Amino acid sequence: MTIRNSVKTILCFGDSNTWGANPKNGSRYPRNIRWPSALQKSLGKNYEVISEGLCGRTLVVTDPAKPHRTGITHLRAFLDSNDPLDLVVIMLGTNDIKSMYGLNAKDIARDLEQTIRLIRDKKIGLQKQPAILIVCPPSPTNPKSGHIDPRMARWPKIFSVLPSLYEKMAKKYRCAYIKAGDYISSSAIDGYHLDPKSHLILARTIAEKIRKMRL
């Protein structure tokens, strides 16, 4: 196989929906179903898509029992290890709504802003400042079972305004933006993970956006 040196490099930074969690049992979907892999297939050989998804990952807030899930504390390492990058795709925010953190929509948007500012900070010394694509995740939904995860119970209030706050933040920092909820929905099995069809639709939607960005 020929290795191309002129490809555009994309880092996908997300949570369990980037990792590929199956809402039926929490197992990991096969590689061809996960949206970063489907994105690679859609974009083709002129791009390299790097998947960095972690279950439970947040933007800035910390779970004391699992501090490695705090996105911003590890993001710089991912930026350094994959430098130079052409694009960082951020799809985070679902875990941030958990009741244990006590955040509201404005808090989460400010954490997104902090994440953007880290990527844009020239002091971290990247060879190249990557473009940023913000993907607001689809809102959770009430599962068919009627038993919503109690940690996610505040989702209607937060997601009623979170997409618009994300869009404003993207405009403020001249980032590209996608509201994933316009294209896909969370699975009714558990209420917050994606089914295979949604992974593939999300990949195609992101691929179309990336082609328009002309990296």
C-alpha cells in the first residue's frame, strides 16, 4: 500500500459516541461502523482521520474518581503527538450535563470556549494552527423503556439552549459548526448513544462539511 505524505490530518476528539459505544450493551461497535472510521472512508486517501474518543469524557469538568476523562487536561498531548494537524473535530458535551457536575448550558459553552482557546493558543508551539469544527452532539432522548439514566435527567432544559450557545461560540472564534441533532437522533435504547445508522449519517455530514472547508 502506498503511503501518501500530502494528506490532510484530522483529529476527532470526543466521548463514547466517538469511541463507538453500542447502546444495547456498552460494547464497542466494529471499526467500520464508528463515525471516525466511516469519515475516513468517505473522505478517502487524501485524508488521515485520527480517532480519539473516550467514554465519559467531558470538556473541562472533572470526575474525581476518573480524572483521566477530563478532556482539556489531555488535549494538549493529543495536539502535540499528532502535530501538524489540519483540523480538530470536537464533539463533546453529553457527559457534561450529568447531574453530578451541576453545570448549566452556559457553563458547558464556556468550557467549550476554553477548549477552543487552548487549541488556538500560539504559546503551545504547534507547527500549524489547525482549523476547528464544532459538532454539537444530538440531545439525549427518553428511552423506550421509560427509565432514563438519572444522571441525564436534566437534558431537556440544557439541550433546549446548548446548540445555539455552541453555534455562537463557533462564530465567535470562526470555527465551523454542525448541529448533529439536525441530522441524527440519540438511540431510544439507552437515550444517549448512537445506533449504526446515525454513525454513518454523521460521518457523511461531517465529510460534506470538511470538503466545503477547503483545508
